[in-house]
Amino acid sequence: MTSLEFVFLSYGFFSFVCAVTTIIIMLLKKKVFNRSSAHYQAQQSD
Amino acid sequence: MRIIKLNNQIKKRFIFLIIIFVCFSSSIVLISYSLKDQIAYFVSPSELYQMKDLDDRYLRVGGLVKEGSLKFENNIWKFEIIDEENKSIKVEFSKTLPNLVEENKGIIVEGRILKENLFIAEIVLAKHDENYMPQSAIDKMQEDGIWRGN
Amino acid sequence: MFAITPNTLSTFLNSISKYIVLLMILLLGFSAILIILLENDYYQGVSFKILFIHVPAAWLSLLIFSTMGISSIIGLVFKSPTSFTISRAISPIGLIMSIIVLVTGSIWGNLTWGTYWVWDARLTSMLILSFIYLGHILLLYSFDHFQKADFAASILAIIGLVNLPIVKFSVDWWTTLHQGSTVFRVGGPSITSDYLITLLVSFFALFLLCIYWFSNIFYIIIENRKIERSKLLNQ
């Protein structure tokens, strides 16, 4: 591999990690949002 | 501004934490102080000459590649490592060098001393410094006559 | 920090969230353009461009650890739930940053030094830092009650503070393969101004990314706790 390819590899790794982290956080946020709306709906119907 | 009342409980907890922190940090300081020679990654040639019982000891020596000493003869790289006190040691290496090994640049060699003033390296690492600049900046400094590097 | 409840901090972070995202995207794009346009280093060539992720990530991993340690001290001394929640939310981000530092650093090391990994003082202390982050996260999730977990993890964070000066000054105290500090050093930065500006821009872009992650993780923790509490009250 040439130097430029290694540089792209490290930038690629960085972007990959950042993208995966952001997606995981978004999924967790969506999950907690669904959970709280389900919970409060159940509470209101009681 | 809200003034925080330092009651006894808070004071006690704070002192407790400080004691924990001081205990741990002093133990770390003592450990690293007593292992000072082991933590050092390499020795300079002048430190090497002060060491005793060097027979067949595997160690690392670091410094700059001496100007005009880097040669490739009979499939063996030969160069000299020089330190700030102008002590130098001859090194021989039979594998491929890292790309960044150049004269007047940092280098670390790992291996054994064969005989007086000859080091047989098994691993060679290039040690670059903390200065970063483009070639154009160097050209400009050379024009202005303020370039002090190599 | 003593009067702020976790709820008010969460609402505040949510209210500024969209400005942070906007500024972050602008800065990330700007720094990407700067990095592409920059001239290569005279000695290392193109491989030096790894610096613009490696160094900001390294600064952030140290900054995040010191934030974690200080908020743990405040949390333990003043029994402040906000401080505990801050260090709980911030430590995964620090782990990610330290992993980025180690991976990009070893790629850079392969290009310049000729080896992926050596056991010199800087690299080893950085590895220890990432293990402390990992231990902190594991401690946070190994108790039934989050208050107990916060207490144990905070002690670890405070002890881990000892490692920070070792990481920072290891290159000055011992001989290492890793080069010395470029920016925060005695005698001023040893880097030309165009590189320095790019470095600072990419640092702020990454910093804002961390703030963005932090505000979302904080929100998730707070909302989960609200649901749990409300469930307990309803039983």
C-alpha cells in the first residue's frame, strides 16, 4: 500500500467510527422516544 | 451569586478524595521514578559508552544519522549514530530501512553490540521530530537567510 | 453545576443542539477542504496529514478525561447528580476518541517509524488511558443501582487523573519513539501557521461532534431514568 492509501485508510476509519457512533446514538434516542411515548400513553389510558 | 456552604460533610468527603488521590499519585510517581531506566525507550551513544556489562545485551540506541555516513555496501546498510555530545557509534543493518531514514534525521536501532564501537541492528525505526512545515516555507526561509536546519 | 438539575441541563443542550449541528457540519466541511488543499510536509510527505485527526482526537481524549475526573470530584463531594450524569455520558465518547488516537497513530507510525506498535512511554500510557475509559464504562453498568455505580466509577475516574500528566509529559520525561509536543510546548508551536489553523479548525469540528454526541447521550440517560421512576411510582 502507498502512503496515500494509508492516509485514506485512517480517514476512512475515522469517518466509519463517527458514522457508526452517530447511528447508534440516533437508534437509542429513537428507542427511548418510543418507550417514553408508549409509557405515557399507557399511563393516560389507565 | 449563590454561596455554597461548606458544611462538615462536604469537607470530610473532599479530604477523603484528596487522600485517595495523593496516595495513588505518589505511588505512581515512586514506581516511575524507580523504573526510570526501564521506561526510557532508548539510550544515546554517550550513555551507551558509560554502561557496563554490554556483552550480548539486547538494547536500543537512538540519535541522529551522522552526515555523510549512510552507505549501502554488500547488501548491508552502514551508518553512524551521533548524539548531542558528538559521541557516535557505527551500525550495520541487513534488512530494508524505513522510508524516512535520512542523514541528519532521528533514528532508533535495536540489537546488540558486536565489538567495540560496532552495533549490529536487528530492527531500525525512524524517529521523526515535532516540526512540521511545507517545502515552500523552507524555500522562503532559505531565501530570507533564516533557515537553520539541514 | 450545583444548582443545575440534570433535567435543566438536558433541556438546555436540546435547545442549542441544532446550532451545534449546523456549526459542526460547517467546520467539518471547512477543515476537510483545508486538509485537502494543504501542501505536504517537507519530510513526511502526505502521511503527515493523519495529524489532523490524530492530534485533535488525542487532545479531546485528554480533555474528556479531565472533564470526567473533575465532574466526578464535584459529584462525590457535593453529591451532585448532574456531575455524575455528565461523567456517565462523556466516558463512551472518550473511549471512542482514544481508540481513534490509537488506530490512526499506529497507521501513522507504520508510515513514518516503520512499525505499528512499540511499548514506549507515550503509547503505553495512552493504551492505559483507553483501558481506564473501558473500565469506567464497565463499572457504570455492573451495579443494580446507578447511584452505587456512579460512586465506584467516580473513584476510578479520580484515580485515573494521575495518568493524564503521564500521557502529556511522557515525551519530555523519558526518551520515547514518539516525537515531542508540537503545539503546547515551551518556546511556542513548532508548526507553520497554515498547518496550525487547519489543526485548530479540525479540533473545533471534532469538539462540536463530541458535544453533539454528549447532548444526545445525556438526553437518552435522563429520559430512561424518567421512565423508570414513573414506572416505580405507578406500581
